[in-house]
Amino acid sequence: MTNKFDSFLTEYLKAYWLRPVSALVRTLEAMELRLYDIPAAGSLELGCGDGVNSYIAKGGTLPLLFDAFRSMPLPTAEQFFSGTLDVYNSFKDDAYSNFTFAPKVLWETALDHKQALLDKAHLLNCHQQLICHSFNAPLPLASESFNFIFSNSLYWATNRELLVKEIFRVLRPGGKCKFVIINKTFADFMTWNVLKAHEFRKYLDMGRHEHYASLLEWSVWANEFTDAGFAVDKIIPEFNRSLVHMQEFHDLREISPLTAQMTRGLSEEALREVKTKWIEYFLYLFGAMYREGYFKTEMDEANYVIFELSRPA
Ligand SMILES: C[S@@+](CC[C@H](N)C(=O)[O-])C[C@H]1O[C@@H](n2cnc3c(N)ncnc32)[C@H](O)[C@@H]1O
């Protein structure tokens, strides 16, 4: 493994290979987040999902055959494209029974409101505690009990003011946060708006635009963080328009239940072979794009930003 980009992309492709652009997006985010530098003691993730993303971002590695698609159902086209079925919110023990992870604490606490995702996160053996709870309600956590808080899910919040206050409350004075926020401009490049004139846009969007309850200008978040008492230490621009286009139109999302189904018919040996090749292909292609600077993003074209905050001591 020659560099951080390649090593992150390899791990993310293991997990999300059937949606390669998702692997790429997470790779670029992990490189900017540098979560691997943060001690596990006193750390909290809000909206951890199945935990795989932040496990890798913290430096965790996966067996080649582990992925996020093993329990994915194969719904009818009508069910799938309606977006009413969350195909990732399913977990079957038997699909993952071959995988065991040696215990290694990477996160102290992580919280999500979907139990099936937390059940999957348990597998990774890297959290001291996993809590099923909605962050739209007061957090079931003691005041001033964390040194570091991470989230890439705050834009789902429907009660932002409460959430920001709660984060401030549970963070120790002197503690730090990193939050990935989706900027309002992101909406302009989503299929939902790009294909506004077409009825079929709903089949490509699959209900996603409705999840973005707090799609705001990053400056609004900056003001709200400051109003709650945080110091904004750094704002990192991310996710230029070209990358959003790739994610919206070239992530193979529309066929992912089908490709997931196809992989289940393969022997372990055949699966190893095709997955190794798949990773090789995307390392080659995305690596070339990365080295040419295609994903570099200036502040005025950022569709995501990373906030680095601290609670004054
Ligand atoms: C974009 S996903 C990110 C998941 C994970 N951090 C990752 O990077 O893969 C958003 C996550 O936030 C969770 N979430 C959404 N609304 C929530 C709420 N009100 N309370 C707790 N978790 C929530 C979802 O279940 C989902 O796992």
C-alpha cells in the first residue's frame, strides 16, 4: 500500500464495492477528517449507522469478503424505486457469521436511532457502548463527558437547535468536534433538481431529498455553532460539483440489490477473485482522477464542509 488514498480506498471498496463512488466519497472525507489521529478514550459518534465508515476512518481494516451488502434484500422494482424501503437497514446474523473482529476500542460511544444498523456495528467489536436513540431528543449522556464528538449525520436533524445545545452540553470544556455538513448548494446538483422536469426523477432520488431536513448554507451552521458557545477552529471545503455528479449518476446504486444478489451465487474463491479485480480497477481509475486533482475543492464550490469546533476551556 503506497499512500493514504490507496489504503483508505481499498478498505472502503471492500465495504462498499458495489457502490464504488460511495467508497470514493468516503475515502476523500476520511482523508480530510484525519480521525485516525484522535484517541478513542472519551470519543462519541452521533448517527454512526452500521459503524463501518467511522471504523475505517479510524484506521480499522476489513477482511476482503466483508461488505455492506450481505443482508440486502432483493425487493421488487416498484418497492425498490419507491424509496420507501431502506435496503441497508437490515441485518441477518447468518450473513455475517463467518466474520469475527478481535476487540479493539476505536470509539468509546456511538449512537443511532436504527437498531438493525447498531446490531451490525456490534460485529466490528470497536465500540465500548452503542446506544439506540434519536438525536432529535435530549441525549441520554452525562454533561461534560466526552473529549471528542464526530458526526456526518447532523443534516438529518429536525430539531437542530436542541441537538447543537446537547452536543455542547456533553462535550468537556477544551473538547473538540468534527462535523461533516452538507451545504445547501448540494441540492442544486442532486438528480431530484437536475431532472426537475421529469416525473422519473423520483426513481433516481428514491426519497433521498426528504432526508436532508437541514440542508443549509454552511454559514448558517457556523452561526448556530457560535451561538451555542463553540469556537469554529477550521472549515474544510469538500465535494466539488464533479464528485456530486459522479455520486448522483454513476454510483451503480440502481443495480446494487441485483449485483448483491449475483455475488451470493459465487463460491468463496470466485468472490475473492472478482472482488480483488474490482478493487484493482477502481484504485486505478479513481487514483488517476485523484492524482490529477479532479476532486480538489475550493470553499466557493464546496457542497460539503467539515467543521472543526472546540468548546472553550
Ligand atoms: C448518512 S448516514 C451516516 C451513517 C454513518 N455515519 C456512515 O457514515 O455510514 C446517517 C445516519 O444517521 C442516522 N440518523 C438519522 N436521523 C437520526 C436521528 N434522529 N437520531 C439518530 N440517528 C439518526 C441514520 O440512521 C443513519 O445511520
